[in-house]
Amino acid sequence: MSVLLEFSMFPTSDDCRNGSSVSAQVSKIIDAIDKSGVSYQLTPMGTVVETDTMKEALAIIELAYEQLSDCERVYSSLKFDIRKNTKNRLKTKIASIENVLNREVNH
């Protein structure tokens, strides 16, 4: 099974922000994900991780929140794409689109 989880998480309270920037706090989350060994891709608007189970995906959310647990208020948005009998969709979904685009350009 492949669980793709796209999420964003950041503090909204002044106690954990540097003006309007939350990059220091988001960096803590990305560092923790990187150290966890889970496959991930950072995007300008969030992070996509791929796990084998929903339990592992939810553990990543808990890990991310732990990095901000000292903040008064935290915002988070989550999206899941769960598919059985497949893996490595962080790369294969993109490759599939690039393959279609390449065929269209070459025809």
C-alpha cells in the first residue's frame, strides 16, 4: 500500500514566529522528517510524504506537531491519497505525467 500525505503545518501565534516568517519552525519539521527516513518531497506550499500505512503517515503528523509543541497555536492542513498494491508514487506519479507530456511534444 502507498499512503501519500500532503500537509502543511506552521505556528500562527506570535510566540513562535519571527514577524511574518515561519521558516525556522517549518525547518524543524523538515529536519525531523528527514531524520525519520520516510520518503518526502518539500514544496513551496507544503510537504508530501509517502508511507506504507496510514498509521505511519499519522505518526509523521504527530512527529511534525512535536516540533511545534511549545507554540501556543498551530495550523495544519492534510490531504491523503491511499492506494493499495503500489509503492514509490512520489516518483512514479510525476514520471507518468512527464511521460505523457513527452509523448505529446514528440507527436
